[in-house]
Amino acid sequence: RDVEFLSATEHFDTAQPMGRAMLNICIVFAQLERETIQARVLDTYADRSRQGFYMGGRVPFGFTLCAFQRSGIHTACYAPVPAEAAAVRRMYALYAAEGMTLGETARQLQSEGIFRRSGQEWTASRLRELLKNPIYCRADVQVLSFFRAQGTEPVNAAADFIGRNGCYLFRGKSADKRTDLRGACLVLAPHEGLVDGGVWLICREKLMSGSRSGSGRRGQSSWLCGIVRCAACMRAL
């Protein structure tokens, strides 16, 4: 609307050619500084991640936070909550059973009175996110081999995977961060895992095979797929 900008503290007067030129120069350097700060933050985040520091975020079910020092630096690590940790082990044991599905696992947990922190029931999607999280496994050599086969870059040596500590998985810049682990960083966490590595691998491989087999059938036969349920067993038709 033909409005000009005149600063009382800097020599900017966009009504004049020199004022417009100076403003554009300042904009370029401001953008350069912003991108430089962003790159430094990302580099620091990646470096701290590779050292196994706690990087924030929501504390997963089964754990709480406790103070921790790593390399003389104050940080935090996960500590198990006994009741929630027992519930997590029960989830893995149920889903690892042959023929068990996420929906059936959720219904079994409800019947046993196992609920989320909010008091809500466990759903298949919530269980999927929990069961594939490597912070719960006691990482051994088999877990390391699994992640290497997925294209993940382990930071720790193979001799460190002794079947005790959980893992942090820091995603890379993959096309689909939900499924593609290429370029992701696998770091042994300071906390002790809750589930044996063999049980965790059984559940993880079941989740992978289920996602592959189900993706090709979605919505092809009817728009009612996944909506209509059996009144007796509550399975989706």
C-alpha cells in the first residue's frame, strides 16, 4: 500500500535507494546467522546423542527420570517404575505368543486391569509404538545384528552389547522416519532394559511382517474394512 519504513535508531529509510540496499544486506546476514545457529544446534544434538545423553521428550511408559552423570556432565536417565515395568513385560509376553495380535493383546490387557498412565485403555496403535521402542530391550548381539541389517549405524562396539542396557535410536534424514532406519544412530543407553533381547526381537519382527502384509489390503475390497467388527470376538473384518 505504498507504505515506507523509517527507523529512528538505525539508518533505514526504504524511501531511499541506499536505505533499501542496507536493509536487504541486513536481511541476508540475519538469515545467514539464523542458519548458522540452526546448524550448530543440530551438530550439538547429534554429538550429545552419540554420547548417550538424555535428549528430552516424553518419558516412556515403564520409566521415570532420575539424575545421572555421564563423563562428568549432569544429565538424566531412565529408572524403572516397578508396576509399569511389570506391565511392560506382560505386554511383550502376550504379543510374543504365537498367533497373538495387537488387538487381542489390548483386550487382554484391559481384562487384566492394565491401563495407560492416563487411565485410558491400550489401543493397537499405542501398543505398536511401545513394542517397537528399543529402550525396553536388553540389547545383545542379536539386537545389534537386527539394527545393522536395517541400515542403522551403531555407535558402541559389539562387545558392549551384553544383554543388559536399553538403546536410544536417533532417526536420520530418511524418506520415511517411521519405517526407514537407514542413517539412524543406535546408542546404548545408561539404563537397564526391561525385556530380554530375544523376546523384543520376536515382537519387532511380528510388527514388521504385520505392517507389510496389511498394507496391500487396505480399503481394496470395501470401505467398511477395519470398521465393521465381529460382535463375538471384536476382530475387524
